Amino acid sequence: MAATVELAHIAKSFGPVQAVADVSFAVDRGEILGLLGPNGAGKTTSIRMMLDIFKPDRGLISVLDGPLTEAKKDRIGYMPEDRGLYQDIPLERCLVYLAMLKGLSPIEARERVCAYLERLDLAEHRSKKVKDLSKGMQQKAQVIAAVVHRPELLVVDEPFAGLDPINTQAIKDLLREMRAAGTAILMSTHQMHQVEELCDRIVLIDHGRDVLYGRLAEVQRRYAGNAVLVGSPNPLPALPGVQAVAPHNSAVKLTLAPGTTPQAVLRELVDQGVVVERFELAMPSLEEIFIQVVARGGV
């Protein structure tokens, strides 16, 4: 099955500035792909080329099985980092109008908008002008505008900005439901913990190039050091082959010497009568991987 979106070696310059040098990735149906990178790395430019806002200088882009057409744009939802709601009209009217622009009938648009307003606790604010809503309310309204027409491809840039934990959870639940229904979702964010929780795969762009790409669990294994996490109600004894011991949340992180295996450490713990309640490989966080890759220039 072809990917919903495929970008192959795209590049874009603005005068002397090379915004994107060589970026490739795909977004499959029914997955959330995390688009990561430091500020100025080329993420937004890549998104805009994908959505035909900018034309690439070179490279190939396929969206919904081919070049992006005007008709296909009704099958895409886009929540840009620079929000785009009409500020001087009531919230409900604004969202209904935007839904109609995506091809919904007036009746269907109103029904769907009202359902989302109820779901995201905005119903009592439907008659307020958008400019009179809080930042968090406007954020939720922008999400509604991006998803109300049930797109096949959803592109969201910093979808959790300005949201409290309850509303963050509501948006995460919505994204998971859309993924389960087969929507391809591209999510750009700096909130690494949200990427770890939501994304199936990631692509990291740095200096206009994709420098890390793959399934999240595989990427974490690739960058895992030789260390284990041990949880025990007892103090841990000195263990052969352990170079360093450090607390790690509710466990202890043991950094192993070269040649020492986790199995050997576990065997030693059991032989010494230590009660082991938790034992696992110490996987790096996505934030740690991000810093490591970007700091070394993506090499």
C-alpha cells in the first residue's frame, strides 16, 4: 500500500539561504509521524512544500497518490504554527465557514462543529468573537478547524501549545481516534514527551537534512548505551562489571563496562539474593537522542 505522503530528496533555497537541502520521509495511513528538529532546521519549509505552498527546487513529492491538486486539498487538514482563525466573528460562525470551505454542506458543517464544540468544552463560548477567547480556547478551535472535515491527511504544527493537561489529553485522544480510523498524521512539535507518547515513527531534520528516521522504539534501541535499570526494595551491592550507579526516577541506573551483559548483571543480583522488582534496558529519552544527534551535527 502506497504511503499517504512521500517526500524524496526535496530541497528549497530562498536567495542565498538553503532552507532545505535534502529531506526524505513518508507518512503512512493510520500512523502518526513526528517531525522534529531545532528552530530553523527546515521543518516548516518542508511542510509548506508538501502542501504546495512552496514549490521545491528539486525532489519529488506525492500526496494522496500523486501530485497535490486543488481537489485533494479538501482531503487535507492543516493546523499551521501561525494560527489562521478569523478574529472578529463569532466562534461557531467562523468554524462553520471554514468547514464549508472544505466541502461540507451548511447543515453538515454546523452539526460537526457543534459536536466538536461540545466535546472540547467550547459550546458555551460559541457566540463569542474569536479574539475574545483565551489562547487555549483558540488553540482548541484551531484543532476543530483542521479536523472537522475528517481529512485523510492531517498536518499539525505544535498542537498542544497553550493547553492545560486536561485539554492536552483531549487533543491526544482525538489524534489517536483519527489514527485508528486510518488518518495519516504528521505532527511537528518540540514537546518530546508528547512525541514519545503518540508517534509511531519520527524524522529529525537538522540544517535542512533528515538525519534520523525510523520507528521510535528502533531509534531508542539504536542510541541505547550499555546500561540497565534495576528496581529493588534493597540497597544494591557492589557488582562486577558495573562502572557507574545513579538514581533514575524510582529505579537505579547501572552503567555497564564494555563486555558486561545485562544477563550477567541480573544473574549476579539473583545469586546475591537481591529482590529484583524491575530489570530492563535503559532506553534513552527522545530528548536525549535529539540533543545527541543535533549536537554532533547529525553525523
